[in-house]
Amino acid sequence: MHIATLDTGAAQLALRWSALDERAEWEGFSRPLPGRTDLWESYLAIEGMHCAACSLTVEEVLQKLPGVDNVQVNGASAVARVAWSPGQGRPSAWLAALQRAGYGALPAGDMLAAAPRIQAQRMMLWRWMVAGFCMMQVMMYAFPAYIAEPGDISSEAQGLLRWASWVLTLPVVLFSCWPFFSSALRDLRNRRVGMDVPVALGILIAFGASSAATFDPASRWGAEVWYDSVTMFVFFLLSGRLLEQRLRDRTAGSLEALMRSLPDGVERQGADGTFERVAVRRLVPGDLIRLLPGDVIPADGTVTAGESQVDEALLTGESTPLQRRVGSAVIAGSHNLNGMLLVRVERAGSETRYAAMVALMEQASVQKPRLARIADRIAGPFVLLVLLASVAAALWWWPSDPVHAISVAVAVLIVTCPCALSLATPAATLAAAGALARRGVLVRRLEALESCAMVDTVVFDKTGTLTEDRMAVTVSRTREGTPAAQALSLAAALAQHSLHPLSRAIVQAAGPVSGSAVDVTEVAGQGLQGHVAAGAGGKPYPMRLGSAAFCGAPADVQAAGGPQVHLSDEQGWLASFEMDEALRPDAGPAVGALHVLGLQVQLLSGDLMAAVTRLAARAGIDKAYGQRTPEGKLAHVRELQQQGRRVAMVGDGMNDGPVLACADVSVAMGQAVPLAQAQSDFIVLGGQLAAVSALLQHARRTRAIVRQNLLWAALYNAVCVPLAILGFMPPWLAGLGMAASSLLVVLNSARLARMPG
């Protein structure tokens, strides 16, 4: 009956997996691989991963399967990226192979994937609570033995205390320790020695020897028991893993929040004009959807009716709700706060900006920084050395005292577990990436955080990065007796009849136009002429707006380096207006923040040198370089690198593609950039320039904390391993030290989950 139940369950599981082989299903968690027409990339959430060896095992298992081209697994985020050919491979084969290896897996984009993780979290919490309760009771029974003098405790009382400790340790071994045992068994079955192998061996040896001493106190093993060491070690080890799990959920929560933010359904207008609820995946461009207060916007589109405030914090880092009314654009993943909106869908599904963001964050979540890859490679051989050291220590102490030899062997197995070493880098980088994502900075390459911390020069592109998409207008001079505001208003009356960018800038700068112009004509290459009335009912006077020669401007007002527009009337020249690109309001403070960090800031542009120099002076940038072609920009960055500088390039992500790819670190201001095409390491989603200094500062904090973690892990092993081998560290202290080292690394990394300011 039991076998039949298992067979039925396996058949149902195989049936569910086979459904993933249908194209409509696997496309839900896959996308075409950029640059390859024959390959797709899919993301899987892996269950049962506990150490660096697990990452390598999952990679090896999947890499061997037909159609799989490349596999990347990040143990800290428990996500696998599989590049594969649909013509040769099947997703069901991946899941079956992983199950045979002892791991579970679900599509990372599957809404049901959260349920097993929540269940695993609850089970981990139960294991931790059982271990904690039993540890406290066992410690209470063990305490008399530590403080009593020889002969103070009778053999009967000592036996009773041991039996009580054995009963309380049993649920810890059978229930709380199950993740360590199952992981160790899986590693051995796959012919790999993972971190849980010495942990499981240490627990089993200590419990087995203690049980032998309890069952037969008169034997050679009856002198000592280690129930307190076992329960304490398991409790603190589970505490570390519980905190690691919480940190992973918190730091990877930005990706999780993005992937879960779209609703299942939305109200769509039908052919008869009524609204019905349909699945979000059925939306197509042109659909009209209705969004009530509290709804999440499921697609990119334009508001056709209604007015509301929209929260785009998750997507852009902008914490202030934005007003949206008829004609305003809205983006998928943002929240409608307080009004009803009718939205015409323009992009849905994988075409939305939201989908591009999810794709980029998924790519980042499977990457491993260089130091993490090194730690993963070191961990395997290190564990083998641990086992050999444990055996050698036991053989050394065995002739003099077998009980002490077992104690030393257990202490060596426990104290040298390289959990802290493997957690040092990935825990910190994931925490930093999560904090940056909440700030509106998307990390495309985790490795770039290492490079970012070494940057000493920041190079800005001008147009679209430091400037707004409009011209700034200033009234430089007017004829005596003519107010500047009046001159600007008269010029705007003529300018509103032209589509020239300079005319548009004058109209925008003047605001509401009080005057009116008639008989306006445009003289090619010169400007505008017509009759302008200063106010309602006023008499029109002939006026001109355009070049200096066209308006008869005196020579002394033509000295400005930038574009100028002049105004004249019947009496001749009336006013001159200087045109310049509008500097973004946050440019000056952002450059100042970079100077505070001790960074050199440069401006690089293809515009005229005079215009670039003026803008650099306004932004507080000391070094400016103009009239640079894309090749010239590339040569400039390479020259800086040849001088030994580490360069961060900040651009618009598209026109600066070559120079962004060449720089040590590249940052794209992602307001108008197709995210999938942006050639950059980081994307500032909201376009806030202040995020650049925040990124560089946080990268420095990340580097410092990674170094602290690695230094602690190295010092811990350098001090504790010799003490354990020499017999100066009992098993309970070894367990406490090993758990404390992992806890310290996790808690230290958790500091990066928050960004200052």
C-alpha cells in the first residue's frame, strides 16, 4: 500500500514536470538569450542548497543534460540560470535530474514557487525551536557535572542525568539535525565532500560515543558524554542558517518583490463596453483596462480617463507618489494609490519595462563575484583537509586516551567547518545589491561591485546625463528702459509661431504669453518677423526675432560663446537672449558628493568646447573635454586607464555604448534606455544623479565588509584549528565558535542591507 502511494506520487510529479515541456509553459520562466538565436535562458529556484559544494553539484548535474549549454548557480540566492536549446533539451529532465541528486527545483517565475520556500522556512524555525528548548534542558542537566567535585554526584544520579540528556538529545538528532544528515548523504552519494559532511560526522560521533557511555557506563567510553555539545552546536548552527535564510530573503527580496508584484488578473473592457476580469497574460496592446485604488498596474500604457497618484518606488527608487492624469504614461509594476484610472495598454508581457528589469535582476542573482568563486573552489579541498586533520588528531591522541581522542576529533570536525569562508563574499554582495535595488540602482553584474570600490575617476557624458531635454533661456541685455520680462514676453509672442527648438525654449521660459502676433513669416536661416501687440487690444508693431544680423544687434552683445537669439522693433535692436542647455537641478549636489569622496570628476562630450566648458563650470566639474567623437571618447577613457586610473563612466546607456563597455565601471541613467540593450554594469532607474555617489560609497562599504568577513574567517581558523588539534578546545566550545563565526559574518553582511541617507 505504501509503495503504491509512492508510485502514485512519483507519477503525479512526473506528469506535472512534463507539462513544463510545452512551449507555452516554459516561455513563462524563460527568454531568448541575447545575441544567440538558438538558445534560451531559464531560471530555477533550487531547494535544499546549504553550502558552496551544493552550487557546484547543481551545476554539474544540469551541465551533463542534453541541450544544456551553460549553467550558473548562486548558492546565496539559491537560483540557477540554465542556457539551453529548446530543440535538444526539456525542462522536465532538469527537475528529474535534480531530484535524483537530492535537490528540489521550481521555475523561478512560478507564483507557486513561494509556497515551498515558506514551508521550508517554517520547518527550519521548528527545528531551531526544538534544538533551543532541548539545549536549555540538557545544559541544565550537564551543569552539575561541571561544578561538582569528585564524589559529589553518585553514580546513580549521574546515570539518571545522562539518560535524561539522552532522551532530550534524541529529537535534536532525529529532527533538528535532519538537514545536515540529508545534505551530507546527498554529497557522498554524488561523490562530493560538502560542508555538511564534517558537521554530520561530528554530530554522529559525539552522539554515538555519548550513547555508548550512557548505555554502558563501565565501558572504556563511560568517562564522558557530549550531549550538551551536540545540542548547543546544532542550536547555534541552525541559528546561523536561519539568519542566513532571512538575510537571503531580505536581499533577494527586491527581485522577489518585482517578480510577485504583478496581479493575476485585471479588469478589461470588452466589445460591449463592460469590464470583465481577465488574466494579465491575456493583455495585448490596445486593450483598455480599469484600475481601482490599490491595484497594481499590469502593463505599460497611457491614462485615458481619471486622475490618481502612482507609487513607482519599486521600479525607479522614487519614494514620492507621482500624479498621473489623462495623457500621462504609467508603467507596469507601479501601484495606483487613490483614484480610478482607465489605461490604454501599449506594451504587455515581456515587452514592458518591468519585464526587462526582472530579466536583468535574474541575471544578476545567479552571478558570483570573483572572491566567491575562489571561496567555492577552496571549500571542497578544505573540507577534505578537515577530515584528514580530524583523523590524524584522533590517531595521535588515541594511545594515551581514546575518550579524549574522540573529543578532539569531534572538536576538529566542528570547528573547521568553512561556512564563514563561503558566506563572506556572497552574503555581503547580495545584501548590497538588494539595498541598491531599493534605492533605484539595478545591479547587472555583481562583480562590478568589486571594481566600483576601486574607482578614482568619474567621467560624465553631457547631453541627457547632466542636462535636461530643454534649453535654458536667460535675458543677457535689453535696450535701456525695457524690462527683461517684457522683452521675453514679446519674443515669445513671435516664437510661438515657430517649431524651431530655440523658439520652443523661449516660449517655455516665458510662461503664459500676454502679447499676440499677426502676419508672422519665417525667413529661412534668419528668424521670424511679424506684428506684435503688447497686450489685449494693443496696437501691433513690426518686430523681428532671430540672428544678430537679422535684428541689427550691436557687436558688444554678440560676444557670448553659446547660441543667441535677438529681438528688434522699429527703433532697432531691443533685447538679446542667451541659450544654453538646462543643467539638471541635482547635477551640482551630485558632483559635490563625488568630490567629498575624493574622486576626480570629468565631463566628456561631442559638443563645442565652449558649451562644454560653460556647463562644467555650472556643475562644479574641473576638467571638461569637448568635440569628442565616440572614438575620441573611447581613446580618452583608455588614456586614463593607461595612467593607472580606475574609471567609472556615466552615460545614457545607448549612444555611449562603446565607452561604457571600455570603462572599468559603467553606469547608465535608465530613464529612457531600453534596459535589455544598455551596455552598463549598473542602471539608475529613476535617473537621480545622487545615486552615482551613493553607489560608489556603498561599493566601498561592501569591499570593507567583505574584507572584514574574510579576515575574520581566516583568523578564526588560524587560531581555533591548532587549539582543537592540541586538545585545548572541547566540542561544546568548538560548536559555539563555529556557529559564532558564521553568525558574525551574516550579521556583519546584513549591515549592507541598509544604505546611509
